[in-house]
Amino acid sequence: MSKISIPLGPQHPGLKEPINFGLVLEGEQIDKATVNLGYNHRGIEKAAEERTYIQDIYLLERVCGICSHSHTTCYITCVEEIAKAEIPERAKAIRVLVAELERIHSHLLWLGIAAYEIGFDTLFMYVWRDREQVLDCLELVGGNRVHYAINTLGGVRRDITPEIKAELLKRVDILEARTKYYTTLATEETTVLARTQKVGVLPKDLAIKLGTNGPTGRASGLARDVRKDEPYLIYDKLDFKLITADTCDVFGRVVVRVLETVESCKIIRQVLNYLPEGPISIKVPWKVPEGEAVNRYEAPRGEDIHYVKGNGTDKPERVKVRAPTLANYHAVPHMLEGGWMADVPLVIAAIDPCMSCSDRALVTDRAAARSAVWSWEEMRRNGIEFYKRRGVDFSKVVLK
Amino acid sequence: MKKNTPGRALFEALRQLFKDPATSTYPFSKAKLQPKFRGRIDFESEKCIGCKMCVRVCPAKAIDIILSAEQPAAPAQVEGQTTPPAKKKFDCIMNLDRCIYCAQCVEVCPKKALISTDDFELAQLDRKALRRHYK
């Protein structure tokens, strides 16, 4: 049979964000797959160098909507490490609380999307209806549904009052009951099993070799979780299980995520009962001394890494973001190869991809064998030339 | 665990038939907001001292604090005393199209001249209407 190569994306109904997959098909089976990134590059790292540490919190919150708390916590821990500031215990507890609420929110969102890709729209609607509970919790704690903006330099911005605590406990009970129902539904319903078992298989040795992390890696039997391996904030004081699955397929990824949601409910209850008294933030000078720090954080999608370099002023010299999805992309072609065309959207969705998280630019000049850092002006000039070649002239746009 | 049961969601789907819809009828019914909600930022000119801390921290460069066109009259001169400096009055220009509603300016303001309100229905057909001039 002759082979046909087709592009999937950057604009495709099966994808939620722009990304391109090159698929070589043999009949309806995938012979070879490649992944091409770079349709959603926004220059966030460069913009972070132009802003102060405080302003960067709100900028980095917008790297991704779903993991908005993950990126800021990872970044702000780096800054506090450089500034040698020890934040109060209560602030740490509140950060963990929001992080776990965010994990529930992200995993329920993912379960809905996976159900939608399977074609099980009833499950999608029910999951997203119950996800409103956790969004209300986040609004209660932070003020807004998606960008909670709870972190600040030296602690958190909003406190947990006894009324909020009681309301959260009530809603977490509802969430736990509903999640347990979805666990049975997702692991016993014939439709789900038929579409997820033995689909997008990634064996454990390959998962290690390709450096997958987060629920994608844990579904391949890779017992890795930054919360357990290198406990940050107050995770060493909490009792929770590390969830793994050994089926190595999309079904395993479903199981890992729903069970992690139940674990997160447990963590939230522990944190609310632990919540020590005291201040929620300390004063940290806006000018951060020279130094550099790298920090790891278990985001809902996997391991998030931030690098911050300070130069003694109120602006960082370099901020580097390594979002979890970037590590998982390499595994996607391996999951797709040998599978069926109809499973492609589901397999891609199964790593919980976030395209806006992972698009970072690196400019290297191989011919001249040099690497230089672009200035903001150079980057803008390059952008104007890029769009001019495509027939749009942005040179008259004045930036404030 | 009993596996491979078809129609697991059937009971839930039937139960849903007798329940109210999960969606609200916004804009016909009012949206419920939590007390900590961060909406449009309001400005009180009497409290502002013009330190421009809000302008410094704004991540979106949405705020500008300018001297008001009309300044209050200087306090009357009292015999034998040095004249106290006249209190200056400031205006706030808020670009709602740039604002990201993080309310960092509210937090940093030393005189509480900026307030976070519950106002969130801010869409406009005219772009100029998004540039609010608070006096």
C-alpha cells in the first residue's frame, strides 16, 4: 500500500491550540509521526526581563491559564531563594492549598476533554458541571476563577478566614464524592474502556528514555513526583499517595489523573486542618541581590522548572521557563506510531498538552558558530520582518 | 471491580432529567460574585498624594496619575508663620483595555486611593470609552 503523508494542525478541530503533527499514513494506520512546535510563541521570557519582579508574577501567571499558580509559585520561590527570604508557614500552607485546588481543576478539565475526544459527551458535560465547584473554591480563595493571583513577593495576598475554611471543606466533600463516581464511571464503562485500552502505548523503558514526567510518566509506571522526591513548601508534612499505573496506555493516564484528584481532596482537608496561625506575608525589598536559582515544582501536567538570575536591580536578568508539556512532547510520536488515525486526537490530548506553555524560542547561528541574546528591539524588528514577508505590515504600530 | 458494564451513566442521566439546569441564565439573572473579586479599579482623588507607586507596579502599564487641571486654592497666609505648601490634586487615567485586573495597584497604594470594585461588565463598542479619566 502506498503511504500518504498528511499534516494535522496547526488549525485542526481535534486540537485545542495551534501545533502541527506530520503523519505518514499506511491505510488507516500511522507509520511515522513528527511534532512541530512554535505557533504560539509570545516572547514571555524576554518580556520578563523588561519588568520588575512584582510585575513578572502577573506576567508569568499568563504563561498558561490552567497552571497559573504553578508558574508563579515556581518563579517566586526562585526569587525568594535569591533574596534569602523565609516566608511564613501560613503562606506556605495557603500556596499548597491553592496548588491542590488547581490540580483538581486541571485534572477534571482534562477528564472532560478526554471524554469529549472519546465521543462520550455526557461524561464531558457532567465533569465540567462539577468542575464549577472547584472554580468557585478558587474564586473564594483568590478572587477570580482562573488567574487567582494569590502569590506575592514574600508570601500570599489573601488570607483564609474561618468562613472560607468551612465553605471549602463543604465543597471538597462534594468534589470527592463526585470524583469517586467518575472513577468508577471511567474505569468500568465499556465505551471508555474500548477507546482507551491499548491505545497510545508508551512502555516504561521508553518513558524513562524520553524523559516524560507528570501523569504521563506515572501512567507508564514511572514513580516520579516532585512533591515526594524533593518536597517543597509543606508537602513533607502531608500524607498522600503517589499514584502510578502500569498499563502504559491512555487508560492508565485516565486512572492516574482521577485517583490523583481524590488524593488532592485529601491534601486540601489536611492543609485546612493544619493551617498555622501567623502572618501571611513578610516584607521583601524590591531590589533583589545578585544570584541565581533553579526550582522544580509539580504542576498538574508534570514537572515545571524555572530558572531566575538576579543582577542586583529590581528586574531579573534572565527568566527561563521549562513547562511540563515540553518534556512530554517527545513521547507523542512514539505513542502515535503503529496506532490508528481515529485515535490521534485522543492520544495527543492524553498527555494534557499546553501549547502556549511550551513555545519558547532559542536563536542559534550555526554557520557563524555563535550564540547571542537578542534585545527587545531586535526581537521586535525580526517580528516585523517576519510578518512583512507574509503581507502584513506592523511597522507603523507604536508601542507604548 | 466489576468491569465492562455498558450504560454506567444511565442512572445519572435519568436523575438529571428531574433536576434544574446547571447553567444560569446570565445576563437575565445576575452573576454571583465572591467578596474578594477583583473588578474595575476605582479612584478617589481626595486621598491620592501622587506618589505614583501604582504606576510603578502596574504590569500592564494601564495607569497614569496626572496633575488635575484645576488645583485647589492655596491655604491662607497666617501672620508670622511659613506658608504650608498647597495640597495638590491628582487625576487618574485608567486604560481598561490594558488593565489585567490583578489589583496590585490597590495593594501597593499607601493611602487606599485605589479601590477594587465588583464592576466587570466593561465591554464597549467604542474603544475610546475604555480610557477612563477619573477626576
